[in-house]
Amino acid sequence: MKNKIVLSAIAILVILTATLLSAPHKERQKHYSASIIPKNMSVQEKKARFYALIIPAINEAYKELEAQYKETKKLIDNDPKSPKLVALMQSYHAKDLHDLLVRMKLHPRSIVIAQAAMESAWATSRFFREGKNIFGVWSYKADEPRIAAGIKRGKTTIYLKKYNSLVDSVKDYYKTIAIKKIFSQFRAHRMQTQDPYVLVKYLNKYSERGDEYCKEIASMIRHNHLTQYDK
């Protein structure tokens, strides 16, 4: 009898996971919370939860930012002196209109998903649960919502940003890539190719692990077939 109960419980879990994986992402998202992690999660369930939470947020942010990029290109062609372009250049720290497009250009979602998985420990990290911080983005402003890390740099406390939503976290990640000087090489190559395996080589400044980090991201993309989300 006990074995039958165990087998039934496993069967239910398998059916539930399969249902979640086959359902539309917006429907899947209803079944999970960013702040609550079920006890004794299997690797399969952890990944199902991650995809259910993260993919819709990345897709929404990508769609919004892509529309903004296309609108900006049109504005440059039709009204290059537009006040809106001036504001965007200031926001993106752009030197000129070409540089603005370089900074606003998006890169493949497969890279974003792999970094999200890496930086959030598949959506289980404390910063993800408490601050919806998917990518481990640091905070340098005392007047913005943030969370203190458990480690310090010398006597300086490290803080990570706290976001209102997962979409905000994704958008801020793209903005970080756009404005930080350390990602200039990545941005330049992003204008030449959208091949994730080429581009990840230029994300060595994202982590203190350098080239090893890039290899891990590439391996994560390959192992989890994440290029399917670039179509």
C-alpha cells in the first residue's frame, strides 16, 4: 500500500510538471511565486519553475525594448534633432546617434536566459526571492531600493538592487550592458553577429571568473537548448 501511495505521488508530480511545461508561459507563471521555493525540489521542477517565471519576463522586456530600438532608428532617419533622441542619448550615455543604436541593440535571449539561470541559481537565490534581482546587479545608490549582501569589499558593504518586477530586472540588465564601459567590446560585436556562442566570449567582464564564466554560459546554452528562444 505504501509503495502504491509513493508511486501515485510521483505520477501526479510528473503529470503536473508536464502540464506546466506544455502550457503557455503566461499560464505557467500562475503556478509559481518568485519568493516561495517548494521544499525538496527536484532539478526538473526547479528548472520548470525557473522557465515559468523568467521566460515571460524576458519576452515582455525584449518585445518592449525591440520596439523602442526600431522606433529610434526611424526617428534618426526622419528627425535626427528630435528632443526624444537627445533624451535617449543622455539616458544611454551615447556619444552620437550611431553609438545610441549600438547601445540599444539587443542580444539573443538565449544568452539572457543562461545568465539569468547562472546569476539567480535557477531562480532560488536570496536576491531573486527578496528583490526580484535576476542578474546579480549591484546597487551603488543609497537612495534606491536595495538589499545588503552577506559579504563586504574591505569595509564596504555590497548591495544589490531590488526591483518591483522581474520585467524591470530584465530591462535594467539590458541597460547595464548598454551603458557600462566594460561591455563596449560586447556591444561592438553584437552589431556584427547574433550568434550567442560568439557573443558570450565578450562577456568575460560580467564576472570575476572571466573566461571561465563565458565557457559556463556557452555550456548552459548548449546543454539546455536555449537557442530555441532566439527564433
